Amino acid sequence: FLFMQYGSLQMFSFFIDSPDILFKCVEYLNYRSWGVFFSYTGVAMVALYTGVARTEFIVVDTMILALVNFVLNYGLIFGKMGLPEMGIGGAGLASTIAEVVAFVMFIIYIFLDKEAVKYNLFKLPKIDFELIKQQQKIATPIVAQAVVGMGSWLFFFGLIENLGERESAITSMMRIVYLMLSIPCWGFASGVNTMVSNLIGQGRKDEVMSLIWKTAILCLGVTFVVSLPVVLFPEYILYPLFGEVNLDLIRESQSTLYVLFGILMVFAIGGVFFNGLVGTGATFYGLLIQTGCAIGYVVYTILAIKYFQVGLEWAWAAEIFYWIVIFLLTYFYMKSEKWHRVRV
């Protein structure tokens, strides 16, 4: 929170040249940063209910969050429904309010959940340093993975600015489409994480690879069905989301959408396999894989954009190479069965 409030200007200044874009980034984070308290607490609650394989309300809560976010984005960005017109700052405020609403709804659900009593959520536990040490050993690499992944993505979007304002606008649009179409991938990835841990807990390690493959193929199929219409008919499907003002931008983004489709296909497989690995408890090895791939990702983007000055499509292709390498490294590690020796 403190870094987003007081360090974001210095950080963005390193790779954003345009004063207007720099100001917009900082303005967004000034509002968005207040949501981290509710976001992190919400992640803990989601992790609990995912871990005990009770994900029904998570879906409901996510839909509430998305709906509130969508409505408030429309109102606060464009000044609709009697709300002030705040532009990019309104997007940050809308996301923060949506997370507060989702957090409050989850708290209400926990208090009404009769089974929550057995989780001892309403009692302060005794401090168990051995348990804390064990949690830190597993969780620290996962936190670092998120930092590495988001950091490389942030770096990518900062570099895209060097290709021009039109390319930056297309990239901003593609980022939204990417996040929407990758929802099935993240859902299957989160699910396989829980199921792998569950199988290992039952002593059924020999079934893990089969489970991951089946989940990956199912994820690929769902992602294909969801993504293909958007790629083939973007003017019709994306028009309600971005409006008539951005219709030309949607047409110009067609070739980038083809690349995005390729990204989603490899992400569907690579993301599931990687989260399956995390489910085995081999989080440190997962961190090594992601760090190595992120370094390659950043080097590729710098070379492609700064030195070779290729088009936007080749810049986005970095994501394809990233997920292919993650899949291969994860697959060979899982195939080696070294994860059998991991003790949690």
C-alpha cells in the first residue's frame, strides 16, 4: 500500500516517457491502492474455501465483484447514473469499491455458514511457530511468483508505449480481452491446484499426472469455444464492451487478436500444468521456473521492441513463448516424479 501511494511515481518514471500516461498510471493507483487490504483478506478466504473444496460461493462472490465493478466503472469513468466523471481514477475507485463489497459479502456468508465453526475461524489460535515456519516455506515462493509474473507484465506494458499511442491503445484493449477470456484458464488452474493436493493427501500420487492432463484438455476445449467467436467476430462481440468510439481500434486489433488466441491456447495447457506443480508443494521449483521464464520474457520484449522494433503482434508473441517454456519445464519436472519427495 505504502509503495503504491508513495513509490509508484518513481517506479513508472523509469519506463514511461509520456507525462500524460505517467499521470494516468499514478492517478489510477492512488485510488486502487486502498483495495489491497480487502483484496488480500479476500484471497485468504478464497484460499480457505478452495482448500476444503467448497467453491460454490466463490463463484457467486466473484460474479458480484465483477457486476459491481462493471457498473461502477461505467458510472465513474464516464460520469453516468449521477456519479462524477473521474476517468481513469474512476476505474481505480470502482475496482476498490467492488472489492469492499465482495469482501463484506464473503464475511456475511462465513457468519451464516454452519460448517464454518469447525474451521475455528472465530477463535484466536495459539501461536505455533513450527506451523508458521512451514507456511512461510510454502507461501513465500508463491508470493514471489506473483511479484515476478506481475512485474514482467507491467514491464511489458511500459515498453509497448515505445511503439506509439495507437499500439498502446490497442494493447490496453487487448489486455481487457485477455483478462476476460483467460477466466476459464484461471478457474481450471485453481481447481487443479486443489485437486492435486487432495489426491496427494489421499496417497494417490500415481493419479496426479492423469488428473492434470484431463484438466488441461478440458481447459483447452472450454477456452477454445469461448475465445474463437471473439477472434473471428470482434466487431460484433467487442462492440458492446468498447463502444462505437473504439470501433476502428477493434478493427485494427484483428491481427493482435490472432496472437492472443494463440496465447490463450498455450496458457490453457501451461497454466494448468504449472498450478498442478504448485499443488504438489514444490513451490520453490515453481518459483525457479517462473523467474527463468520471466527473465527470458523481459529480454525478448526489450530486443523485440527497443532494438528490432517489430510490430505489436511480435511483441505480444512473447506470451506464447513464455507459456510454452513454462509448460515444457513443468511437464518434464512432473514426469521425473521428483515432486514425490516433497514433504509438506
